Amino acid sequence: MALTTLAVFVVFLLLAFFRASITSWVLAMMVVVPVVAIRSSISDTALQVVYVALFLFIVFFGIPVLRRAVISSAVLKLFRKVLPQISPTEQEAIDAGTVWWDGELFSGHPDWNKLHAFPKCSLSDEEQAFLDNEVQQLCAMLDDWDITHNRADLPPKVWQFIKDKGFFGMIIPKQYGGLEFSAQAHSAVVSKVSSRSGTAGVTVMVPNSLGPAELLLHYGTAEQKEQYLHRLAKGLEVPCFALTGPFAGSDAGAIPDFGVVGYGDFNGQKNVLGIRITWEKRYITLAPAATLLGLAFKLYDPEHLLGGEVNRGITLALVPTDTPGVRIGRRHFPLNSAFLNGPTQGDAVFIPMDYLIGGATRIGQGWRMLMECLAAGRSISLPASSVGGMKL
């Protein structure tokens, strides 16, 4: 009997290890249960009970229609009672994502041939030339010791070179004056620059990741694209995006920053429909040098000036840093890292409605917009800068 028990244990262990299907488990039970019952020398009555139980197991677990209707539905109802409900922001995050081959990894049975079938990424002649010339020139200008320990910033000539050569506009289409590089080129540039200076790598990385350019390309109005993308591509604007605050990190759903719809005076005009925004943000990369500030906040319309509900949800705005009331605080200096990083605040700063990214039609869609655009930073810029940093 001891050997039988050991054999059964081995069979079940192998089934579990190889992630056997429910059909394989049912077939195994059809063999194992009778063998164990007979070897146990139980009475005929007990043996009949075992066979009846086995028959019911085979019926309810072996027939998919019955399994779903009886077993799966009951278990699902139980889990629905125990598990917390998905919040609207969580649902939006789920809906915003897409699944590439990486979904295969979570299936437990990744199809490696499918991955190998994807064509290998390569740089265009233009992208390779930029890497061999402009990026090489920039790397030659970088002295990480001087940047980190003496200046605590990039030299002015490096800042100007980055702006003049279009490093801030790698993701911006050529029709707006950008380089329109592929993700592969974006990664290669950030990685190479980071191998010479982490500060320079971050400075190049941020405008091409989550920031005004990325958001404008996906959601901006035609007027906003024309107004800002040309200037961003030429380095005439230095962008940053303010999401993190004292009480919330990348979780935009927890931000306390808010805006209230109302009327106010703006640029000499009276009774302009707009929003008064109050915010406090920290650790905003490039904020100390930024001329264009992206903001995430929760929008409220207590007077129903826009119609509909009072709570309009997370909304994104693009605010020039010279707007009255915008404050950029003393820069942070985390772990002696020289890249520009600092806080920004504002108390009831009035902006017109056309400062909202995408205009009024994008009100309340900020969380989804962030989830869709965070991918560029998470999947391209950060890994690329990490690879370059390890070489440094």
C-alpha cells in the first residue's frame, strides 16, 4: 500500500508540474481511484460509494458544459463575494493596455517560435547616422565627474547642443519639425548617452517619454499640436510632467490636486470660462528648467457650468510655467544625482479651457491617457537608461 500511495503522489506531482489539462486529471482519477480502492481492501458497499463519487466527478469535471454551469459558476460567485470590486481607475488601466507576445509568458506555455518569427528591429540610415554623429558628438562633450561633482548640472553648451540637434524631439513627427525616430532608435540614443552621463541620459529621456509631446501626439487638438510640437522639437520649450506629489506617486487615482471650473480674467479678457487649479507636486524631472508644465489633477464642476456631474474625474492640462501663480520650488538633489528635479506648486491658478490637453472633450480621461502613455517611459526609456548606466 505504501508503494501505491507513493505512485499516486508521483502521478499527481507530474500532472501538476506539467500543468496537465482537466481532461488529463480526470483520466488519471479514473485509473487511480479504482486502484487505490481495490488495494485498500474496502467493503463492497464502500467500493460502490467510491465508484459513484468517481462517476459524479467525471461527469461534472470531465464535461465542459456541466463544469462551467455547476462548478465554475459557483466558484466564481464565491470569489466575487470575497474579492474587492475593481475600481473605475483600475478598469481604465486594464482597458488601456494591449498585449503583445509578453502575454505568452503569463500563459505558462510561451510560444518561442512566435517570438522568433517577429522581424528583427534595425535602425534606418538616418537613425544610424544620428547615432554615429550627433550622439557621438554629445558623448564627447560629457564629463560625468564635472557634471555631477562640480556643476550639479549639464554645462550650458551641452544644454544648447541637445536642444539645437533635436534630442528633445525624437518622438515628434517630421511634419512638426521632429526626428520621428523609431522606438529602437529612441532606445539606442538614450542607452548610448546614459553610458557617458546619467544626467544627460535622463535629460534626453524625459521629453521623449511621459511628457507634453507624447500626450499631445496622442490626444492634443490640432491647434495644440501646431502651437507646441514645433517648439518642443526645436528645443524652444523645455517640458516636464507633474504627476508625483507628497501623498501620491505614479498612482494618479490618489492625487489630492484639484481644479474647479469657473469664470475668471485671463490675458486682459473678462469672464473667461476656465479652471482654477491647486496643486503640490514633488520630484518632477526637468521642472527647474521647464517652460511647459504638464499637470494631472481631479476636476470638479460644482456650478454645472459644463453640464453633467460635479466630479468630472482626472484631467490633464498643459500650462506654461510663466502663467501667473505657477511656482517652481528649490530643486531636489536626490542621492547626489545632478539631473534637474524639483517641486512645483500652484494655488487657484486660473487657466482657460483650451489649456486642457485634448480640449474639453478629454475631460475626465486623464487616467486612461496616462496609462496609455506611461508605456513609453516604462518599456523604452527606463530600460535603455539602465543599460547605459551599467556601462558607465
